[in-house]
Amino acid sequence: MSIVKATIKGQVIIPAPIRKKYKIEKGSLLHIYEEHNKIVLEALPADPVAAGRGMLKSRGKVLKSLLRDRRQEAKQ
């Protein structure tokens, strides 16, 4: 467990091992929020589109349904 001190501006230093583990670099985006009386700091992916790839395992069913709907709309 690391203990850090907040500066007068409320800034804290994230220890190097944690920055390396979560790939936090200069300019990285972090989401900070409160949950159950705790402050949570969550590293956001550098490329959210790539990070979300494969999240919905529909095996193409959603795309096929969308294309079918578009064809039906085009006929009308």
C-alpha cells in the first residue's frame, strides 16, 4: 500500500509501479468518481473504440438485422 500526500492544489502523485501496471502516461485520461465513501481513479483506454471491440458477442447477428431493416426501409 502506498501513501501519498495531496498538494495545496489537490494533486497527488500516482506511484510508478501503478502507472506502469495501468499504462498511465503523460496525457492519459483518468475517470475520477466517488463510490461508497471512497475516491476511485480509473484509467481510461487510449483508444476506446479498440477497447470496446468484441464487447458485444453477437456473431454478426446485430449487423445482419440492421442490414435487413435498412433493405426493408429502402423498399418502402
